Amino acid sequence: MAKKKLVKGLWSKSEVSLLKKFFHNNPTAKVAARLGRSTDTVKKIASRMGLKKSKKYLKSLGRA
């Protein structure tokens, strides 16, 4: 199976919008795959934007 080429560079408004919409309640790896970005990049941008996982999502993982 071929690896999907990752996007590099600036984030578009639509990418930022998708990140804000999906980051809180979805696994970071799933969000990264949807955006075509690396997991580390998504974590870094989400942190810079002040995005956090929701309490409900963390509880579903067994973390509170």
C-alpha cells in the first residue's frame, strides 16, 4: 500500500476550520489523516491554537 503524500507549508482556512471542528472529539491520528498532515504537526498546531480534547472524549478513553 502506497503512503499518502503529506502536505507541507501553510495551513489553509478550510484546514484550520476542519481542525477546530474535529480535534476535540476524534483521535489526533484520524484528524491528521483526514487533513493529509503528520500527527506531530496536527498536535503542534492544535496546541498553538489552544485546542484541547473534550472531557467526554478523554473519559471515553478511560482518562479523566
